[in-house]
Amino acid sequence: MEQRDIWDADAAQRYDTPGTGMFAPETLGPAVDRLARLAEGGAALEFAVGTGRVAVPLAERGVPVTGIELSSPMLERLRTKVDEATVPVVIGDMATTIAPGEYHLVYLVYNTIANLLTQAEQVECFRNAARHLVPGGRFVIELWVPELRRLPPGQAATVMRSEPGYILLDTYDVLHQRVVSHHFRFDGTRTARLDRTPHRYIWPAELDLMAQLAGFDLETRHADWTGAPFTAESRSHVSVYRMRPVPVYPAGPSTATGTATGR
């Protein structure tokens, strides 16, 4: 399943649920508030900007927002809300695509880094964020915590959500750190609709190591956008990474041989 095929026109339309779900004010409001504070008056770049769920209200708060987006149908839906001058977007993937300019904030919300299906691609995503940031800039990731404690030995799937008209079933490949989310939607008929999305899950400690490889340090980690404490029982986290300042090394004394030894 290629990401371009998953995020088609139908998915883009179903993604937008104004006022409910991920668009509910109690969910979206704290995310926009936190990101606006973290931008500290500078420009922001959203990886996988999608239909503009976060970018549009953040731009309305006065933060200059640029996006990178792989899916043309998602971008087309964004353009029904704002024009290119309000939220400029570069078409491409979040691991390699370069947007013009420098940014104080790069952010990835709603588990989207897990759409990159290899560890190498996820590391490159961190490095791509670093390429866009000014020294001291921040990279923010919202991500779920893998629910492996709910997966007994010999069982390959867990029911993550079950509500009227919808069931979310996750199947795990623990050897390759993969999960496929199966979204079952049904009504009063005998027919159900199935959509599937593949992910590579990441433990928080592994995410921190990816950050270090790209020149970041963990600044804060909370369980949600409101700043709730992150604990062993938290099902998701909002992690804020700070770009290290560029080190300036003083010139050292020259040596006769020009060699050095180490351990």
C-alpha cells in the first residue's frame, strides 16, 4: 500500500470532519495554542499538512505557515479553505522534500511520522526537519505509544476502538515493528467498508535517539497538547525537540605531526 494510493480523493473528503473528531475544538484548540507559543513569532513548517486541519487555524493566529504534502487530493481540499498566499505548500514527501526559507518551528501531528515505513526514512524525516530550522528551532511530534502490552503472546491483533458504526482493528508484525490499522465502517446494511493504513510504530526512546542523530535534544514530553504529564500509562505523547546551536570550536595549537590519538 503506497501512501499516494491511500490518501486519495475519497480519503481526503472523509478526513475532514468539521467540529467533530480531530477537528473538535477541545482537540484542535490546544494543539494550535501550543504550536503558536512554540513558534515564538517565527515561521512554521508542517510536514504532511494534509487538508490544513492545523495549518489553517495556526495561520489565522498570525503564524506564517508553509506545508509539505505528498497527496494532491489532500492539497486540493486544503485549497478550498485557503489560497497559496495564505498557506504555501510544496508537493513531496516529508523525509526529503525541501521548502524554501528558514523556520523556527517544524511540526508533525496526528501520528503521521509512522506513515514512513522504515527506520531509515524516519531518521531522514528528523534530518529534513533539521535542514529547515534555525539554530535553537523546535521540531514537534505528536505520536501514539505502541499498545503491545495489550497483545498477548500468540495474538496478532487488538481492537483499538469500537463504537456505533466503526471498529478499529490493529494487526501487528512485531518482528519488523509494523502495524496495519483496519478501519471498518458500517451502517444498517449487511455491507461494511474497509480501509487499511500501514505504519511503523516507534517507541519514545527510539524517537529520542533519532532526534539525537539529527542534532536535536528532547526539550519536553507531555501526554497531550494541554501539557498533561507523560506516564507509563499514556497512550500518546507530544514531544518537543530543540535544535542544538551550531558549535563554534576555538582554534587549537598546531602540532608538529598533525596527528592525534584517541580511544
